[in-house]
Amino acid sequence: MESEMDMTPPPPVPLSPRRWWALAALVSSALIIGLDGTIINVALPTLAGELGADSAQLQWIGGGYLLALSAAMLPIGLLGDRYGLKRVLLAGMTVFGLASAAGAWAGSAGQVIAVRAVLGLGAAMIMPLSLAILPRIFGPAEVPKAVATWTAATALGMPIGPVVGGWLLNHFRWGSIFLFNIPVVALALVLSAVFLPADPKRVRVAAGGRAPVDVLGMVTSASGITALVYGTILVPRDGWGSPPVLGTLLGGALLLGGFVLRQRRFARPLVDLGLFTNARFRWGTLIAVFVNFAVMGILFVVPQYLEGVLGNDALGTGLRMLPLIGGLLVSATLSETLVPRFGGRPVISVGLALLGAGALLGAGTDGGDGYGFTAGWLGLAGLGFGMAVVPATSMVMGSLPADDTGSGASLLETVQQVGGVLGVAVLGSVLSAGYLDRLAVGGLPEPAGDAARDSLSGANAVAVQTHDPALLASAHDAFVHGMDLVLVVCGAIALVVAALAAVRLPGESTDTPAPTPPALASRHGELLA
């Protein structure tokens, strides 16, 4: 029988000051991933002109990245837990940097597509593992601050991408959008190698392979996610009812269904489905997914509005998206104070309500409104975004077992990524329906009418070529109508989830992080020594 002395937990292990340098490394990597996801958009016309890329190739320059990123994250999480989070993260940074160097000197559209797919693989190795490392180097009281900083960096990269891309294309050749990644990745790689704690010795022992890796599960999950994402990529071209889209989406759903059944029976599953029995993980993930859905909808339509209707260039459009990020930065800082004082449930609920209110306010936009109105509601939505996503992500990460943070973070990021891709496809259909419902193209020749119906940029080009101010006014009014419908959907979803969060989120007793158990305390000492 153990003595009382044996039962007493060891004193708390002091955290190393090196953890803030480690956070700088992880934030640098998260920032470049967020930026790289959108910087390519402003370069597509240049790639079409200089490399002769057709519309299908241009689509795959973006689509290949999404496919690799979405499909690889689940296996990467397990590999990180098995072989070491730091080891796999450094490998991902190296892959990302080498692919960026190759992209700068690509000589054809096919080579750019291949480079973008490898960049997606590198991003899949960086994103979930950089998040998974945070609970291992920070104490429970500091994890929310670290998650807030990491989340802000990821979100900041998205609107900054077009700003940086526009500036680079104005001054240098198109390859500069890839070269820009290299110094940032190199800095993150050096900081990570020096300041991230070494992988625990028992992770290295586990690398010997005593527990089998579920190779079939990896293939099934990757194939299912690839099919779902590929199906959504086809939606704008073929429509939801086309056989290729329906067949691909159905095939993806069946593959993922088979994957779930296999995970229930496999001794060392790729995904621990038991995580969803934990209310903190279940509701935190659900909230993060729907917050991501709403924000991706905003990021999908507002840049098109700023550029196509208000007439800003790519650089100006990126700068005008900053109120969203400013709101995020303010609320991410506030959440560090609000959550300990009021608990996660009311803060997350209020954040979702603010996000919904911002989107619904934006849904009142009409063709005569200027940028000031847009900046106001973007700032409000950004406030809600930060108040909801930061505590929700902290809740998820705090619920994960110490040995499975890689798998848990990968599951969270994968669900968010796939949900965001599917959401943009759905909202893109809403936007298209609203746009076509209001667009007047009567009297135009058929090719011109088809170009105007295809997109706002097409309508703008036809209106300029034909000197038709009525078409220009109609296209702008039609797009704003479609955008308003998208924002109504985003706002309504945010408000519904806010109500669910207020009712179903764990109460205050489970909002507080659990004390570090003895095993984890000793592990902190090993990691941060």
C-alpha cells in the first residue's frame, strides 16, 4: 500500500522563459501558412499571361493546395504523436521552404500546380502540430494566451496575403510570391530548432513501432477527404446536381463512413473517436467549425465586393480587410481576461452573437454604401470572431490527453478545413443564385451575356468594353444582393450556434483547466529543461 507521501503530487515545475521564443517560432510558421493560402489569388492573372495557364490549371493551382492540406492533416497528427511533434514539424517547415524555392523558378503551369500541392503537404505538417505543441510548453493558465496569439497570426495571414502579393507583383517577377516564404520559413525553422523542447524520450521509444500504424485508415481517410474537397472544387463549374459532383461527394461520404467504422475496431486508431464523448472537445470543435464557416464566408464575398464593386486593387482590398483582423486582435486579448472572470460559456456565446450581428449588419449593404459602413461591421464581426474562436480552441486543446495532442489538433484542423471548403462551396452557390437573380443582360450578344453571368469581373469587363453603364450598375447591384444573402446565412448560423453554446457548453466547473497531473508535471520538466 502506497504511503501518503507517495500519493502527494510533486511541486509545480517552473516553466522555461524559452517558451516565448518557441511561441515566436510557432507564430511565424502559422503566419506564413495563413498568408500563403491567399497570396496566390492575386497572381493568377499573371500566371495565366506568363505561363499560359488555362482556367482549369488556374483552378488546380488553388485546388491542389487545398486537397493536399485537407487530406494529409489526419495522418500527420498521428505521426507527430508517434515520432515526435518537433521532429515532424521541422520536417514540414523544410518541405515548405524547399517547395517555395522550387515554385519561384517553375517554368510551367503544371510545375506550379505540383509545387502548390507540396506546399499544401508542408502546411498540413505545420498547422496542426504547431498548435499541438502549445499545451506541451505552456502551463494551463497560459495556454489561452498562446492559443490567442497563434490564432491571430493564422487569421492575420489571410487578408495580408493579397496585400503582400499585390506589392510583390508591382515590383518583382511573379516568382517573388514564392521567394517571400523562404526567409520567414528559415527564421521559423531556426527558432524552432533552438527553442522548441526536444521530443520526450518515450516518444522516441514508441517510434520503434510496437503499435501498428493504421495504413488502411490513412488511405481511407485521405481518399474520403480528397473526394469531398474535389467534389466541392467542381461545384462552381458543374453545379451541385451534376453526376461528377454527386458521385464524388457520395464516394467521399462512403469512404469516410468506412473510415469511422474501422476506427472503432482498430487497436491504435488514427482518430480517437472517444474524444467526442468529452463535452469540451465536442462542443469546442463544433463551435470552431461554425465560426470558421462564417468567417470563411465573409472572407469569400467581401474582397470581391471591395475590388469588383468599390473598385479597389488587390493591395487596397487587403488593407481594407484589416478591421476584421483588428477586431480579432482586440478580442483575443480581451478573452484572456474575460474567460477567467466569467467562464468560457458566456464569453463564447457573446462572441458568436457579435459575429452574427456583424454579419447581419453587413447584410444590409446596398450599392450606394461606401467603405466606412463595411469597415464598421467588419470590426464588429472580428470582435466576435476572436471572442468565440480563441476560448473554443483553448477548450479543445485543454481536453486532449497529453500524449495525443497531435492527433487531437489534427482532427480539429481537418474538420475546420473541410467544413470551410464545403461552406465556401455552399455559400458560393448562394452568391451565384442571388447574383443571377438580379442581373439584367437583356440585349447583350450571347457571348457577352455569358461572360457577364459568369462573374462580377466578367460583367465589369463587358460593361467597360461596350460602354454600358446600365450593365455595370446592374452587375454591382446584383452582386451586392448575392453578398447580402451570403451574410444573412453566415449571421443566422452564428446566432443559432450562439444559442446552442449558451445552453450546451460545459459549465464553469469544466471551463477551468484541470490541474496538471503528476505524470504531466514531470513531463513538463523533461520538455522544458
